Amino acid sequence: RDADFVFDVRCLPNPHWQQDLRPLTGRDKPVADFLAKQPDTFSMYEDISSFIGKWVPKFQADGRSYLTVAIGCTGGQHRSVYMTEKLCDHFDQQGITAIRSHRELGN
């Protein structure tokens, strides 16, 4: 609801349509492996991480103590969870604290 930036990842291949992946989430290795094999997934990750990485310092310089980024997909189980986890790991490694919250997973 109160996101500063919203990214839609519904254009990525949907693991929901793979029977064995359907009950899993983007945190599970089989789903992560499926998505990591998709060229568009890497491209989307690179674009989002580059965009956020470029603008976070500007928000910090403006005195903002946090920035809310929302990643959405159809069911909120696979693609958005995977992308959020990957982006948070990236920014954590950059020394930028990233807090994960997955609305559809209840955490």
C-alpha cells in the first residue's frame, strides 16, 4: 500500500504452472532454480537492482531513513518472493539493510 516503488514481475515465467513447483514458494530451491534458469529473470533482477542502487543514495542524501519497494506477481508465492529474496540478499551484501516482508506468505 505505501510503497515508494512498485515492480511487477508477472512477465516472468510462472512456476505455478509446473505441478511439482506449485505448492512451493520462491524461497524453495526448486523454484529458485527454475527462475534462475530464465534469462528474463536475471535481466529483471539486474534492472531492478541497478535502479534501486542508483537512487537509494539520493533518498539517503535527502534524509530518508527508509525506502519501501514492492515486488508483485499474480499469486505472491513464487516470482515476487524469489525476486524479493534475491534483491534483499544483494542489498544486504552492499551494506544496505533490507527487511523482507511477504504479504501472501504471512511474513
